[in-house]
Amino acid sequence: MPASLTPIIMLSLSNVFMTFAWYGHLKFKDQPLWLVIAVSWSIALFEYCFAVPANRWGSAVYSTAELKTIQEIITLLVFAGFSVLYLGETIRWNHLAGFACLVAAAFFVFHKW
């Protein structure tokens, strides 16, 4: 696997875990808060198992600003899918406009001036 692709895949996996850790409990509002915190922490452990090596290995290929930008774009993509597919929410035009602004920001971060 190319060294440039490994951190992107690992950051994507870490984001799936983190999104469930942070927002998955919203479907279980009847459960005690202490329980959803414990479950969320358990899920977050797996997020760290992917995110830490992704950033370490990714720093050999990308700058930290590029890694953070990749992370944020992946976060938005994963969260958008999660909110629609798992939480049943709707993505509106203003959400898409905001996402487009972040893609434009990524252009400036990755462009070599």
C-alpha cells in the first residue's frame, strides 16, 4: 500500500470509531449517562489505535497541517454519512456549502505556492 494512502485509510477508520463514540449514544438517550460515557470511552480506545499510528506514519509523507486538513475532511464525510444513515438526519444546502468551503481550504493547504 502506498505510504500516502495508509494514513488516509487509518484516519478514516479512526473517524468511524470516534463518530460512534461521540454521537452513537444519541440513539440511546434512555440509558444512564455513566454507561454511555463508559461505552464511548471503550469505543474511543479503538479510535486512538488507528489515529496515533496514522499520524505518526503520515508525518513521513504529509506536513502536520496537511494531516490535520485530511483529518477534518474525513471527519466531515464520515459524520455526514453517519448523521444521515444512523441518526436519520438530513444534510441541507448550507451544510454542503460549509463542506465546500472546507474543501476550498484544503486546496490552499495542499497547494505548493
